[in-house]
Amino acid sequence: MLQSKCLRLATGVPWYISNRQIHEDLGVPLFADHIRTLPASFDSNLADVEKPRAAGAIRPVEAIACDGQVN
């Protein structure tokens, strides 16, 4: 909503032009559409990584000693 208002003010388009049309003409994706694409983008980028950081971050409970040292 704020994104559309800012684009409308910056371009000076009349009230009867839809927000979607403004975004399409300017080549600016709607924020909601951009947010929907993030999970797919994240998954495809993660597949390209040889050793993801998250893979080694989780350790089994048995590997952590009572004093907090990792065995």
C-alpha cells in the first residue's frame, strides 16, 4: 500500500490508473508478490551451496557435555 502510494506520488499518475498497472509499467513488483517469491528463491539458492551453514549447526544432544563443551 505504501509502496503504491509512493509510486503514485512520484509519477503523478491520475487516480483512475490501477496500482497494478503502475507497477507493471514501471517494472516494479508488488511487495506482496515479491514476498511470495522469496521461499522459492531461498530454496534454489540453498541447493547451489555445497555445505550449508545450517547443516552443521544442529548437534545431537549426546554431543554436548554437561559443562557446555562440545565433544
